[in-house]
Amino acid sequence: MKHGVKPCALAVSLALMGLSSGLTHAQQDTSTEQTASGMERIAVTGSRIKRTDIEGPSPIQSIDATMIEGMGYENLQQLLERMPSTGAGTFSTRGNSQDSTANGAAAVSLRGMGPDATLVLINGRRVAISAFAESITNSFVDINSIPVSAIERIDILKDGASAIYGSDAVAGVVNVILKKDFDGLEINVGYGGTDGDASYDETTMNMVWGNQSDKASTTVIIDYFKNSRLAADEMGRFGTANQEPYGGMDFRSSRGYPGYFYVDGVKTIDPDCPADSATASGSCLFDYGPFGLTIPEAERVGFIGQFDYKLSSDLTAFMEVAVQHNTSEAGGAATPLDEDAGLTAPGSHPNNPFGQDVEIGRYRPVDAGARRWDISTDTLRFVAGLKGMIGDYDWEASVQKGRSKSEQTGNQSQGWVRVDWLQEQINLGNYNPFGGVTNPQSVIDEITTSLVRRGESRMTSADAHISGEAFDFGDDVVMMAAGVEYREEQVSDIPDIQFQQGLIFGTESVSANAERDQYAAYLELSIPLLEELELQLAGRYDHYSDFGSTTNPKIALRWAPNDEVTVRGSWAQGFRAPSLAQVGLGPSEKSQFFVDSYRCEATGLDCESLDYNIQFSGNPNLEAEESESWNVGVIWAPVQELGLSVDVWSITQDNKIDEQQFGLVYDAECNDQNSEICVRLPPQDGASLGVLQKIFNTYQNVTSQEASGVDFSANYMLAMQEYGELKFNLDWSYLNKFEKDNLDYTGEYGYPEHRWLFGTTWRLGAFDANLNISYIGEFEDTPDIDFDGILDFEDNTSRTVDSQVLVDLQGGWNYSDNVRLVVGVNNLFDEEPPFAIGDGDGDLYGYVSSIHNPRGRFLYTKATFRF
């Protein structure tokens, strides 16, 4: 059954509807106010109104510092990819290669809608986006710039929130709350590593210091994190592009070593090409897989300071400062050259086996070495403001400056070959491109270069808001929040001039330059219709300098007929402005494996799935994405020890910005030798079509993207007297539907229907233990079953990628009030990722890198010292 809820899932969902929810939802920050009756009001994520209870009308999952420690991760990307609601579509440093467009960074995605549909906040405020966009144009907040040790809590708002927070909150909000109001000194050190053949380790050190007084509050966090490299050549079957021995595809590159040539216009393979690498159409395949980095080496150092000072009883000045320096690497095989390079070898070359002038086709100078990038990113965030009370109203005003600056460099020893210098050395007879030989280092030095890519993202913003009692409503009062915001953003991504001149080949090159300013005003009301019934109304007006204005409303209800049951529901409209990378996109390239079926049919050549270049250009006519979402949920807490919740949700996103399916462009253009969209080389003698050189593509507003599903949560605490205390929690997400551009992805490649995380914590005196079990459901393999560039999974049934269960275990001992020791293991049973044929794009090594982590069993220990 392709559409709708499957019968068994529907039965489970209906059964759960009789239960209901209840993760404990923590407050957004520590700022509070007192009501006339003395009840404390607090701010919660998803609302600007401070309230007397922490259970609002929107579904929020809160991951506190204790839970973060219990899962054992010192990397925010690894932590969030285990969460059912944020695991699908999360972009990470895993599999970093020279072909990635956002090396060294990571992002979070809610509901599988993509990182550009998830708004990431720090302490309730926006931050500067990454200077390098992911997948060419997807702008995102680099979560690697947020140290785990600084996090007090992560609130995941699983509800459309553009009416509250503006653009990008289509699928929801991830609000990272930093530690504050700390008193004393805490030092944490940790080390962990894998125990298998693939060697990998992590080292962490951090310090938290705080001082509190009647007038001032200071909290300072210094964090250090380092992980070693996990190279692809250590990964066994997951480190090769030839997956045929394991039941997959041979995705070795047609840019070979040795390569092929054109002799009298006829494609001719190098005579020394190994028999197991030669194809029927005359290509010599090369396995680039072992040269990649499964997990790149990375090092991060950060400083965060939060300061409050009471100027008077009703006025406080505050400031936040965050500085982060990250370094990482990316790598891949030696430079892949093709006919576009225009290389030739004269007949007079001393090593020319053909005795005449030849054109060099697809070739790879492996002797120049594998390509490597060094990436450094510096982020800076500064917030300053005032907050206080005017009568019964709570107010706050602040300014913020943010910057993310990245530099990607490669030096002469890191495999970067210039084709004009290579041609010069071939002409001189110094460089031998025949036979797959190793040329002298002195010659290699003459053909390699240094290069740099620079990116910068800047944000300047100011905001002011006020909240409090608006007016009497019967025996109660209507609460309100209102505010204004202003924001300026700039982004630039400048590739090396050698890329722009066409002198460097085989690396995805991205160019972007854009800026915009935006202002907004919003109003939110909380109306007590009855004592047990609350109505939330919110509306927000945004104006963008580059695409215009938008107004987005939200309506939510919360009904609590008694102390045990709470029913909640919401409906909202939202939007996402085209990213600055999409607005300012310059010529950008990526490579893709597919079959040149037109040439295969016409000539019998190039019938294998080979790697081709696709070049993108900007589309100035992009419109903003629009969305509509709703959520209906029930919370049931019959006793203090038990909480259950279930939420049914739906998100519809219109005008979704995405690249055109290149297969459709291929079908329309690539049977024409003279097409300016599908560019071919001149055909060989007697042929009607030449070798495919490049396909030009763009980004556009596709029809829509729609997702719906069910979330279930359960918490239970069991007191066992002399045996301690036992807590259980379960988060389960069921994906009922995920449609994009009229294709249903539910249960298809990368979109499992079921994901859950079960955890249990036991405490007895000074001892505690945590057990976490995560499940990722099965899904169908190969979305393009014949690799012709057109997604055909609705018409073809592929094999199934198996489900995966991972088990984490941790034990802790509080030696004293000042010393805590922890030991643990992630992936206790050393589970490998389930085998997948792949998609012919990013997943070429036998597993789905965006879903499954190939890192094996990881053992770690940590120590905490408090003073």
C-alpha cells in the first residue's frame, strides 16, 4: 500500500491515541517574573509569552544535560542523528571528500525536510549561517560550532513556527540553551576510541567556571575537542567504490589510471590498462574509494561567556560572547581529468605507444597524489542588551553581531594538478601519461599548485520585545507578547581563481555572493477561553529586501479538562526565503554517476554507469517557499511517575526549491549533438553523438513537499527502595507520508517509516547506569534503479536496506561530591551499517551515509572534577 497509513500502523496509532504523551518540557531560559498571585512565569520555546506552566500548546522534546551525558556523545551531530525526529536528512562531516561543498560542517534536519527547513537558535536567537552551503545551495547553521559541554538543554520544537520566529522554521526549531548561572569550577576530561581494525579516537577537555552575586552573574566555558582520522582504506568493504563482490554496483571512475586516448579520432584504451579495469566501451576504471575520509580529522577550540549585571531592581544589562575555531580536512583520490581538459600528447613524446599525436581522454595523474583540503572555520557571536520590567510588563532589547568565516586550502604537496602546467610537461616529454607509470617527483612539482577557497557569512541584528498582561478577559487576563526585529545578512563563497579559469578539474566548485536585509513585527496572544481551555493566536509580518513581504499566522489550543489529561492542537502557516546561496549562486559544479543511454543506443559505447559533470547556475526568479502545518496531540499523566503522549502531525511545503532532476534535462536535451544545455564533444567518425561533456542545470520551485506522521513518547519512573530508582523513556516516530515533486518517498531510499530511541537509567546511591537502544527501520534501495538520472522507485521495486539496532551502555560513579567517573561504550555489539547498493551520487560505498554511521564499537571514559 503506497499511499495512506498501512493497516497495522493505523491500528497501533489508534491504540496509542488512547494513551498520550508527556516528555517533561523544560523552560526556554532562566528569566522569570512573578504574577500577582506569586506564581512564577517562565519563557518556553515556541512562545514569546511567559507562562505559569511549562506545558504549552506545541509539542516540544527537551534533551537536558543529564541525558546528553548519558548518551556519551561529545559531538552534537552524532547526538542529534540518534533522535527519531532529527535523524533523517541530517548533514554531517561523515564521508567528507573533496567533492563536498560544505566540508568540516554539520547540520540538523527535522522530519527529513532538510537542514534549510529547520531553524537553529542559540538561547532563542538566530545565529550566522555557515559560509559554505551544503549540496551547493542549502544554507544551514553549523552545529559543529556549538560545543556539547556548553549545552544545558536542547529544545526541539516539532511544529511550524514561522509566526513566532520567521523564515526557516518550516519543520520546526532546534533551540540550544547554553549553561548559565553556574557557581564554582568544573573540569571535564574524556577519551575514547574504537576497538576494531579501523582505528579512531576522540579527546575532550572543557572547563566551566561561574560566579554569582546579588548584582552580577558570570559563566565562562572553555571547550576543546579533537578526533582522529578514520580513513576509507581502513573500512574494508565500505572503503571501495567497487561493490560488485558484495552484491552492489561497480562505481569505479571512468577517469582512470592509465586512461584512454583518441587516436585518429577513435577512442582507444591504454594498452597497459589492467584487464579487470577495462570496460567494453574503452574506459579504464579507477577505484577512488580507498582515498576518501570516512571521518575526517577535526579539532575544535571554543570560548563562551555569559554575563548579567543588575543596574537596578528593574533593569539588567546582559552580554553573550562566543568564539569558536574549528579545523578539519577533506580528501579524495587524485585529480580526475576528462576531455574538457583538452590535453594532448605529441607523437614525438618518448613514451607515446601510438607514434602519432593523440588526444588524452579520461585520465587521472595518480602519481601526483591524492587531493587533500585543509579547512578552518572561525565563528564569532556577540550579543548585548538590556532587560527589565516596566510596571507589569517584561521587556528586552538587544543587538547582535555574528560571523562565520571559512577557508579551504590545498598546497602543492596535496595533489592539486593544473592542466596547463601538465600540458607543458607533456609537451616537453617530461611527464609520461601512458602506461600508469609513476613520474619523478621533480616533474610532479612542476604540475601541482596551491589554491584557496574563501567563504564568509555575516549577520547583524537588533530586536526588542515586550510581554505581559494585555487586558482582563472575564475573571482572567489575556497575556500578550509583541516585538520587532531587524536583520542584515551577507554571504560570499569565492573559489580559487584557478577554478574559475578552468585550470583545476574534478572538484565540485561553488560560487555565491549575495546580501539582504529584513525587518519584522509580531504579536502573540494567549486567551483563556475557559479555565481549562487556552487559545494561542500569533501573527508575524516579514519584509525582505530581495523578494518582498509575507504574513504568517498561527492558531493553537490547549485543553486540560483535569490534572491527568491535556489535549493540544495547532495550525500554522510558514515560509522559507530563498537562501543567500540560492539567490547569489554563481557557476557551480558537481559530479553524478548515470548511463549515457542515448549514446549507448546510437553507438554501443559508454553503456556503463559513468561519472559526468553537472554545472549549476543561479535562478533569479526563485520564489519563497510556503508551508502549512498542523499538529494534534494528547498528554496523559495518570500518576506522577508516568507520562504518555501521542501527536499526529502534518507539514505541506509549496514552491519547494530544489534542483531539477538532471535525468529530465537529459531526456529533453541530450539526444541533440548541438544542444547548448547538454554539451557533447564532436562525435567520432560515423557516430551521431559525441562523448557527453557537461549538463547545465539550475534550481527551481518544484510543486510541493508534504510529510505527515505520528510521534509517541513515554516516561516511567520506578522506585525500588533499597535497589534504587529506575527510569524508562521511549521516543518513537512513524513517517506516514513523505511526498516531494509528486513522488512518494515514504519507505523509500533514506526515508524509513519507523525510528525510535529507548532509554533507561538506573540510580543507586553513588552509582548510575544508562542503556540506550536506537532503531532505524528498513527502506527501499536504489531510488534510480537503472541509474539513468530519473527517479523510478514508484515504478520499480528494489531490494530492501535492512533495519538497524544500535545499543549504547554507560556506567557512572560519584566517587565524592567533587569527583565523578564514567565509562561507556557506543555501538556495544559492533554493528555494521546495513548493505545498500546506493544512489549513484553520495552513497557509493555500500551503505547510506546520511542514515547509518559506519563507525564501529566505541569505548570511552570521562572524569569530572568540581571545585
